[in-house]
Amino acid sequence: MLTTGPEFSQWVHVAVAVIRRQNRVLVARRPDYVHQGGLLEFPGGKVEAGESVQRALIREIAEETGLEVPEYSLKPLIGIGHDYGDKRVFLDVWSTECVIGEPEGREGQEVNWRTVEGLLDEDFPAGNRPIIRALKLPDRYCISGAFDDISAGLERLERQLRAHRPAMVLLRAPWLTGNDYAELARGASRLCQRFSAPLLLHGRVDLLDEVSAAGIHVTWEQARSLSRRPVPGHRWFAVSCHSEYEIAQASQLEADFITLGPVMPTLSHPGAATLGWLRFQELVKAANVPVFALGGMVDHDLETARIRGAQGIAGIGNWW
């Protein structure tokens, strides 16, 4: 994310609104004669000189759809810099669930409500795709902790699923051999299916189809050896990152999201250097993908993480 400095003046600053009603979002179809014509988009437009992003959104939403939006209801979602070749844009994306009125295409465009699950990459300009990721991701990403044996690990996972119903789970067990991890993954997949919780495997692309997992999460050490995205677009692909360089590389690999940390001290990695919230926020500004804050996170850190630009929080110890 790049919002200030001389380089930003070379980009077109575009305010984008994600307007939500329950599980639906408002989209419009771009006219055929404009840049990226014929594709879908979220309401918004260019931020004028001297105009705040919030005021630009209120103006653009009213002009395009006739809806009124209270300024206090707008919340930052994600920032995306994208170079289309013929145009470079910075998408400053904000969300709201508070609008007054019914939408209409006041510029002759088609507007309609679509479910979040129905948003498809190919229907939108490439720069919009991280927005779709952010909408489909939860605000909590649960990472499995240590356990004595496979049976104990599955019992612990079931307790977690019953108590907290996490929307996404990473099955992390680097101490297990290949066959033992596969056995754990098969059991975890059955549990996660029962509780409708997508399961990500820790780097095991070979097991995706066997256990019907939703995707994979790789360490930075694994990511640095990759030359391209290792899974198809319908699977989640996540990378653990700790620096601006690693974030840039994850973006090059077309990661759907990253974890970034450690933000605070953790029991699982005692003595490890931490980022702190200020540095975390600086690094999030360099990311064009959703970011989960990792390291020492507890439930009440979620609001802080969102204020600092994160998608949400990820945790190993506190939720297991």
C-alpha cells in the first residue's frame, strides 16, 4: 500500500467502496468504452485534489448510485497498488454496511447486489482481486499448536471448533513425518467439514485433493524456493512473512494473503525479535494482499490490528 510520497503522485488515486447488506455487496458494470470496460467494479472514483478519501467516497457513491453514506460508517478495508501497463492506480478501499436508499445506475450503468461467494476474479479488473480475497477471508485465522500424538491433536481441534467455530484453520505440525501428517490431515479435514471451517495444510500440496483441503500455507523458507504460485486459483495460497522484501515476493507468487509477525512476544517463539504495532502498520502499507497479524495475539487485539490495516489476527497458542 502506497499513499504518500513523490512516487504516489504518479499514480491515479481511486477511492473504492464496498457496500454490504448482509452477505451481499453492491457492484456495477463498467461501460464498454472506458478502461477495463465490460468488467464489474465496486462503486468509487478518482480522489480530487484537496479531497479526503471519505468525502470522495460519499460524493462518488451519491453520483453513481444515489445512495447516501454517513461518513462515520466508512471503515478502511485494504489498499492496492496495481500497474495495468497503460495506467497505474492505487485503490483506496473502504467498506460500509450503513447506506440510505436503494441503488440505481445514475450514469446508465447496470448495478446489482451479489453474494460474496458469487464474486469471481475473471469478472473484475485484476487490481480488484485482492478486494475479493479480503471479502471472503475471516478476521481470525487459527493455527494449530503442539500436541503429544495425532489423537490428542484431533481432540484439541474438535474442542476448538466447538468452542469458537473458526472460519479458517491452518494445520501446522512440522514435527510430524510425512505419513503421520497425512493421517492428521485426513482426520482434521473430516472435523473441519463437520463445522464448515476451511482447512489449510502446512505446505503439503500433494495432500490437497486427498483430504479436500481449501489450500496451503507455506513458510518463507518454502516460498523463496518457488518460482510461481503452487496451487490453482480456486485454492487458498498463504505465505508467512516477516519483512517488506518477503511481502513483495509473496505478492509476486500471487499469494491470496499473508501472515506478518511476530508483532508481540510469543510463548511458541520466546526471545524472537518482534515488529511492534508501528512497524507492523508500516509493512502492511507495503502489501497488496490481506494481512493477518501474528504473534502474541489475543481476541482484544483484533480491533487494534484492523486499525493498523490488517485483515485480522492469527494465533497459535491463545485459541487452542
